[in-house]
Amino acid sequence: MMDIDRGSERKLFESFNARFLTAEEVANTFIPPSQYWELLSPDHSVLLGPRGSGKTTLLKMLQLRTLASWERTPGIRARRSLAFHSIFLGTDVLWGAQLEARTEAIADIQKARQVRRASFRLHLALAFLDALVECRDTAIRDCEDLNRFYVDIDRDMEAELALALAYLWEADLPSHSFFGLRLAIRRQLSELLALTDQLREHDDLHLPRFAQLDPISSLIGAIEAANTVFSQPERRWALLCDELEIAPKMIRTELFEMLRGRSKDVLFKLSLYPYSTELAGITGPDLPTTNNDYTPLHLSYGYRETAYEFCRSLFDGMLERMGAQRKREPEEILGDGWFDGGRSRRRQKHSPYAAPSGDYYRRAAALTKIDPSFERFLRSSGFNIKEIPQLPEGRQAVYRKALPFILTRSEFLRDSGIKKGRRASKLYTGAYSLFSISEGNPRIFINLMRPLIAEYLKTDRIVLADRQVLSAETTINRFRASLAAIPSAPYEDIKSVLDLVEVIGRHFEFTTIVAPFNAEPSTTFVVDAAVRPGLLELLGRAVNSGAFIVIPDERRPGVSDLMGARLRLAHTLAPEFKLPLALGRIVNLSRIIITHRAARHKRPRVVPQIILPFGES
């Protein structure tokens, strides 16, 4: 692989971003996951997903212009299901994180807060104007399944609505048109920015009237005015707020609290990272509840099998766009894998567990020669690896549960018992193993699959395992580079998100490869009460980056602060730490940190005492 510096790797990894695509480009490449159809419902929704999980794309695919450009069959279903006109608001750094930093120096906390809210309101007004212009787009008029949203806005109607909105928004119009209103709002934004600088020096200055308006009330008033002028009192609108993680904290909190409301005119569709400290801190009567007030839509997959259908659709879409002449099964291009959930075993004439040539048998037999602890496990469990195919289903199931750990151990142990040094290996190749490594994350999937599909189209035969290993290693390197770039406050000697990944990943590597064989070692962890706030914040950043995946729990369906949640390391990093693509038992996160401290202080006898068996539950 050619040498790529860390900055270049990160740019490559972040390059697939719907924020920079036109409506037509988004529609032409869109593959809908199951969550999209829930997002279309006329209810409040919150999209929760790490970087690259497709939050921006999903929101953009609710806009009229984008839907009109979606030519595939699912587009007809989506257009006919749509019950609202979307107002898309992407969080801009100018009113997001940068504005929050600029206002921190304002001594008057209330005025600083009002400046942030005013900036949000003005950008929201511009987004509403974009939606109004979309109403009279001829593409909407000419689309049979969307023309119910079309409005023939003539000059008189535009002037009447512009005047009404200017009155509501305290704006001075240079002309009675949407363009004039847009100019007036831009002028207010410039005034607000200048005022922000002045308030840092003179906090006794008064805010203009336009800076004192409530954002959501102003939007609802504007919607009522538009519906009245259009003579469409039942027209519903949806506010799509994207990337709220970079919005000011107070805006995030206020929008989340709005989910309690049930306005007949406006819905809220919000997207943000899975972890948010201030949202988790909302308690009491202001706390929106899942399924009663809003629908949480998670874009990560705690159980890898749940991502397969979406991965298969992405794969088929990429094949078509890259020029494949006909549809092919993923296994025809990438072959079978060790971690494919038994798919390859069901297609084989002979059991892979059968001696002497079954693949699983040969792995287990090789492990017995180099790992006495595995032999002890077989004896104590009453297993003879030559007799596995003849065992009753219940007994076979016990052995199959241990198989992923047998596979990784046989791959990464030497005769001396020391783990091998290489990272990715052929153990992780094959269609569904690579699907698992992608985590169903579109950005990771594209990085991983694009060179492999290109190789197949060039050779017209199964892509060699070596090529798959190379693509996996490249994807891992890019992913690690993106993790290394995440700013974070250190926790003790754990300085960064990447450091935390190393600590937890090496812990699981030890329990899986180095410690005596365990049929179900710990490869997941729970955030227990002993975890300190500093570590929790660092973990939250890691979850938001996709380094750790929350395993679903029906008791914790919505936005949370992670306390009590069960997590696993992203399968994207499984080759890095020689882990199977499978879930093991649970260990407390605090135990992992205690083990790390013991190892750091060179107390080797303490480490196994902590890990085995006391660190598992």
C-alpha cells in the first residue's frame, strides 16, 4: 500500500458527505435503509448515528426537490407517503460552534444566550425561505406524486407573504419579494455579528428587537402566515435540523424539549450524535419520552446481522453504478467467510466440522497442538472434535458458540503461545465478514468496497483474499486517522479517543487470545456506576465517532448519557485487536480501567486476578 499521511487519510475517509451534494446527486446515489421509512412518518423523529452513518442524506431525502429527483421505484412509495413539506436546516459553523465560542466572552450571560438564539432564528428564516421557493419549483409541479405540494405563487401572493413575514420578523424590506426578504435577513445577520463583537467590550448595549424574537414561535407564525396566503390551512411542515452536535448547547436542548409539543402545523426531525451530555441531563416535566413524544431512529447496528440487508442493498447499488452488467450475489464476488453466520456451511455438501478435512475441524485440531488450555476446555466440556457433527443439536450449539473464539485463537497464536503481530488477516475476508466490518456505515462501506468491486469488474472473477485484506487494512488506517483527529480532554493517562480504543481493545485481545481459553470471554462492556465523568465524556466522543457501538436495549431506547449501556468495539477495528466478529460476555468498564492501571504500574499478578473471573458478569 502506498504511504499516505494522516491528514490525507482523514480527507479520504471523510470525502463521502451528502452535505456537499446537490439534490440530484443525493437522490441518484440513495439507498434507503429501513429507518428511512420510519423517518417519513408524520411524527417527531430523532436520528441518532455516528459519523458517516447517513444522517444528512436521510434528512435531505425528505425534501421535495430531492424526492422529485429520485427515479428509482422506492421513490414512488416515498413521494406518495410524504405528508409534510420539509424545511432543511443544516448546522453551519458560523451559527454553531464558532458562534458559541465568540459569545463566551460576553459578560452578560442572558445577552450572550439571546445572540445565539437570534442567529439560529435568522438561519431558520433563511431555510424557510428556501422551502417557500421550493413550493413553486416546476419540478414539483411536474411530478405526479408531489404536485399536491406545488403552489403557483404569483407576484401579488409573493408580495403579500413577504410583507407578512417581514412584519413577524422585524425586517425592513428593500423590495416586496422573497429576494428582498432574504436581503433583509442577511443584513440582520451582519448587524448581529457586529453587535457580538461590541458586546464583548460593552455589555450594556441594547439588543435590537429582531434579536429578541423566539425562534420556534417565529417559525410557527411564519408557517401560519404562509398557509393562510396559500389558502391551505391544513398544510403540514417539518423542520429538519441536521448535525445538531455542532449547534450551541442551548439550541440543542431547546429543540429537544420541543419534541414534547404537538403543533398541528410543524413536526421536528432532528439528527445528532448518539451521546449528548446536556440532553441526557434533561429531567422532570421537560423530558420528552420515546415513542410517546418522538421516535428514536438508531443508525448503528449493535447486532451485525441487522445490518446485512442494508449492506446488501448498498452493495447492489454500487455494483450498478460502477458498471456491472448484471446483478451478482456478494459471495460470487467476495467469496465466503469464516464469520458469515453459517451461510457457507449451509451451501457445503460436507460439514466443515467433520474430520479430517473440514475447515472448522482443521482449525480446532491445529489449536489443540499449540494451546493446552483449549485441550483442557475440550476435556472438561466433554467434547471430542472428531465427533462434533454427530452430536445432538443442543450440544453442537454449545460448541458453535465457542467457534468464533476458536477461530481467532487458532489464527493468532504461535507454537510458543505468543500472539502474531500482523493486524488484518484472511480470517476477516468474505462477503458477510466484510459487511460486518463496515458496520452498515455508508462511508466505511464505500471506502471498503469500492476498490474490491472495481477489481471484480476488471477481472470478472472472485476478488482474491489478499486484495480484500489490503482494502480492509486501508479502511482501518483511514478510520484510525479520523479517530486520532478528534479533539478530547484526557482522562488520567488516556489522552485521546484513540488511546481509549487501545486500552479497551487490548483488554479484549488479552481475554480472547492471551488468557487461558474461554468459550465465551468478555468482548463487550457495560458503563457501570464507578465510571468517572471524565471517562464518560471521552467514551461519548468515541461512541459519536463510531469506535464503539451501543448494543440495543428496549429499556433504553432513546437519547441517553450511556450510563448503564452495553457496548462493543466497532467491528471495523476487530482485525486490529484480533477479535472475532461475535459478541462475548460483559465486563464492567471500570474493571477494564483498573486492569489497565495495574498493567501500567507493572503489577502482572494483579491483571489475571482482575480479569479472570472477577471482571466478567
